[in-house]
Amino acid sequence: GGMNPVSYKLRARKGQQMILHLTSAKKNAVFGLYAPGMDLVEGAQSVADWTGTLPKTGDYEIIVFPQDEVTNTTFTLEITVR
């Protein structure tokens, strides 16, 4: 079986900058970033790095998962919001 996705939620405001940086032991973890309402943030799907200006105020969700959907890995997710 594969690794279950890991989900993080955080509140941020429209116009803030978010920086996401994901590193994983097996270099196979990626994430998707979802704006409030579970709208996918453009350019932030199946990536390990993303920087952008947030489009809405509310709860953002970051879902980390293995790129191949079968290999477990340990990972570190750095989140910066300015």
C-alpha cells in the first residue's frame, strides 16, 4: 500500500506571499496547495517548491503525498507566510 496523504491547514490573507519548500528522504514527496473552497492554486500541484501571492483570505490546505503514490518517505515541509 501507499503512503496516506498528509494534510495541513493554515489561515492566511489575500495578498500575502506564501513560500513552500518540501524535502523528502527518498526525494519522492510532492504537495498540492488548495485555496479556500478547495480551489487548486495554479502552479502548486505535484511540486516540491512553490512561491506565490495568495488569491483569497481563509483556510489554505497543503496536501503532501508520494509522487509515485506507493513509496513511503519521511519529509520536511517549510511554510513561510509574509
